[in-house]
Amino acid sequence: MQAPSLAPTMQSTDSAHAEIRTIETGLDRMENKALSQQRVILSEEKTANMSKLALGAKLERALDRRMSSQDAVMRPRKNTVLSEKSAIRA
């Protein structure tokens, strides 16, 4: 089995290589090396737990928005409406 070759498989112009190098150096400058070293990589179990918590929080917010100000208010029934209808029939 041969080791993979580092030679480019396609012939391209020098301007394309120069443009890619420019983009690569720009991305390298944007990366904050101190912050990269502080990143935490979570285990699969913790990632799944965080996803479940996030989904629960989204669901709670959606239900709060949906159910706010929609509670039924039970009012006593007015007898005047019923008596007026019965008076019209008579």
C-alpha cells in the first residue's frame, strides 16, 4: 500500500494558489490561539444531555408564547338573555 501523495492532482494557475494562500493566512490571523487552547470538548453523553436541555428550554419558551393570554374565563351565565328569548316566544 502506498502513502498518499501530497502533489496536487489537478493543474491550476498560480493566481488560484495565491488566492487560496491569501485566504488561508487571513483565517490564521483571525484565529485566537489563546481561546483555541481553552476550548472544551464534551463527551457524547454530555453533548446529548445539553441537546436535551436545549430542546426542553425551546419547548418551554414556545409553550409560554402560545399559551399566554389564552386561558378561558368562566363567567356566570346571564339570565336576562334567557328571559328575553322566552318572552319573545310567548
